[in-house]
Amino acid sequence: MLICTVCSARLQNVTTPCSACGTCVATRDGFTAWAPELADSNDGFRAEYFSDLAQVESEHFWFRARNALIIWALKKYFQDFRHLLEVGCGSGFVLSGIAEAFPQAKLVGSEIFVAGLQVAARRVPQALLVQMDARRLPYAEEFDVVAAFDVIEHIDEDEIVLQNFFRAIKPGGGCVITVPQHKWLWSPVDEEACHKRRYTARELHSKIEAAGFKILRSTSFVTLLLPAMLASRLMDKRAGKSGGVDSLRMNKVINRLFGAILFCEQLMIKLGFNWPLGGSRLVIAQKMPAAQNQT
């Protein structure tokens, strides 16, 4: 169900003004725009990164490994989903992987920056792409799955975002989230990426449960590479280096080696092992049906 982002009244469609408050939904560069005032600039990310990211994601070990983990999680926990929203779809790399793995699913990708949607549209032409603010999603009980991959750490009001996710999901549906982890890994890379925080497992779990979800699975990943990651962060701090897309370009041999290591790590996750430490964390949660919530 579509709802007005101003007054939460039900909307008939995106072209008709809200019958309760008269709010009209805008368009920007051919995309429906629910928060056009934030479409070009905000403090959550740098819009100029999208085209550069699109050039490195498909070969970089971390992005490939994360995609593989996400696809596995969807197949294991929500294999019958039909309607999925990815919040903060960026350049569309993850959404394109989901589209390939689930060709019958109806996919919606949202991004606060129109620049990201322009790149994603070339990658995932079959998906519906919309510009919106994760703090004001225009949906209520619309999706089987809402997903956000390394998104909520960019937003000060992450608890409001999680509440919006909960409202947008149908009862019995689920949420899949990845975030950067461990405050002691904070470095110029996080600052350049416009992160507001790196999470602890306890903090993330608490916020997800406070939004109303039941956590089905939680595990760290990028665990076996954690020593290399920590060493790299410490060296960057000492050298005064910032992050940015250039930091993602790396030697092809090392890239393949790191990819093989994360493949082994994921085998353990698939066998049921939850890594306690790691550069990132994956959480799979469910919006329980009302009857089960009352028991």
C-alpha cells in the first residue's frame, strides 16, 4: 500500500495528490521522487562516487562475496518472496544479482541520489527505481522483503529507518541488513564514506528488535581477513590517507586470494556457524504475523 510521506494517508497512485493533505509526488530525471530536496546533495554519501563504484564492484572481492552471501540468505530464509525493496540500491550491483537469482520477483530499488538511480537503471532495467528518503518510506505492508546493504550506518536516525522498514513489510515477511562492524575499526575510510557509526552486534540487535522484528540469524563476515583489514586501517591512519573509490582498486592476484578466503568463510556460515567478529555483520529478521506476536 502506498502512503503519503507527509501525513501517512493512503495514496491511490503516485500521480494523484494526497486526498488528506494535498501533497504531490514529484519526478526527477524520469524517476518518481519522494524527497526531491535531497536528490542531489545530502550528508549521507557523495553522489559523484556512483559511476566510479560501478566500475570496480563487479570484480572486487568484497562486493562479490557480499552479493553471494545476500543471495544465499534470501534463498535460505525467504525463498518464496515475490516483492522486494532494496533501500539504498546505489549503482544497482546488489539488485542486479538479486534479479538474476530471482527472475520472477518484482523488484523495487530506492536511492536518495538520482545519480545512483541513473547508473542502476542501466544495470537493472527490469526493476522499478525510485528516489526516496529511507526515513520516510511511502509504503505500508507492501513488500515480502525489505533489504538494506551498508546503508543505515550513513543515517543519523537509523532507528526511524528500521521502523519504516517494519511498516513497509507484510506480516510474515522479512528484512535483510548488512552493516560495518566494530567501533575500533573506525578509520578515514569510514569518514570518506560518510559513515555515522560502525555497529556493535548488541547495538544493532537492540535497534532491530525495538523496531518490532524477530532476529532469525546474525553473523559477522569478513572475519578471516580481519587482521589484514585492521593492519590496513592502522597504516592508513598513520599515513594520513583517506578512503574513497581509489582505495578499492587492488592487485588482481590479491583480489582473487581474498575472494577465495571469503568463500571459505561463507561455507562455515552456510553450515550454521556464526562468526563473532568481522568487518561486517549480516542480520536476517522477520516481521512476525500478529497472532504470533501476541503469544
